[in-house]
Amino acid sequence: GEDVEQSLFLSVREGDSSVINCTYTDSSSTYLYWYKQEPGAGLQLLTYIFSNMDMKQDQRLTVLLNKKDKHLSLRIADTQTGDSAIYFCAESISQAGTALIFGKGTTLSVSS
Amino acid sequence: GAVVSQHPSWVICKSGTSVKIECRSLDFQATTMFWYRQFPKQSLMLMATSNEGSKATYEQGVEKDKFLINHASLTLSTLTVTSAHPEDSSFYICSASASKNTGELFFGEGSRLTVL
């Protein structure tokens, strides 16, 4: 079945870049997502990438997709203390109407 | 962007009572909504897929009679936790798709259930 793996914890200093990695198993995944969850809050969609893309950039966020290796990464440039949160990688294997398979989440801790 | 709203955001109830959680898509129609459960420091676990006008599809291991799902309209799905027990205490999150083109899902704020 589908499975999404992430490292559990990442610690960086303010101003550095953060890179959160994710691997997935379903090669038919159409969309791959990054969600952010702040303490006590719901999920916030950060960005998503379609499977025929290699890279997507949105302000401080850069998503890289290596479809051959089934590897997805999220890079946050100039990381701020407000970026401290749990980041979830998720895959969807078809278009709208299909639920997401989530990783366990990576806790990002940013120190000043 | 599309907005999904859940109510209540936090509920405390006594063991044995039933609790209903509502999930509404405020500015779009959602033929399909999804219910997730999140344990502390864990990822989201898909419980069921809620289809408007038909029965929900439950994931393996989720009790249908325990977690009743009703998708009454294109903008409302409800999750009822029947005869709640302390082990049902959790964060319940719903999501809905706003577009058939991007596969993008929007999530509600979540509902925290505490059963005493």
C-alpha cells in the first residue's frame, strides 16, 4: 500500500535554510503536498506540486520532486522563528475526490 | 481561497454521551469530504470518505457504528461519535476538495474532543 516517510525532527538557526525531506511509495501519485501545522491549530496548505513538475518555487519555499527516486523536499529560505511548526508531506494518487496519505510529520524548531 | 469550517472547535463531554461535529464548506460545493483523526504528536489518520447523498466509505479498523457520518448536502458533512469513551478523545479534522483540476484539499480548523 501507499506509505509516506519523513524524518521526525529538524533544528536550524534563524536565517539559515531548512530542508525537509520526504519519500513516498506510490509511483502513480498525481499531486504531492506540503502542509504546515502550528501548535493547537489545524492544517494549512503550504504548497503542492503536480507529478510532472521537477520544481516549484513560491517566495521562500522551494519544492523539489525526484519522481525516479520518489523523493520530495521542501526548502525554506531564511528560516524564521515563526516557521517553527510540524510539516506534513502528503500524496494523492488521483485528482480531486481522493484522500491524502500523510507522513508522520517533521517538527521544525528554529532558534534565534 | 476556499474555506472549510468545523464546529465545535472544542468539546468536552461525559463518557457514554454522543457528540456531533459539523464540517461545512463555506464558499464552494464539496461532493466529497474526508474525516481524519489525529492523535497527539502523530500524523493524520484517514477515518472515512463522506459522499454526498450516499453512505460513507470507512477505512479498515474504523467502526461504522461508532463514528456515524452523514453528508446531508453539498456543503455539510457531520461526524457523530456515539457513546463516547475516553479513548475517543482526539483531534478530528475534516477536509474537502474545492477543485477537480488541482486536487487541492482544504482542511477545517479541527475539533478537539475530550471525553471525561
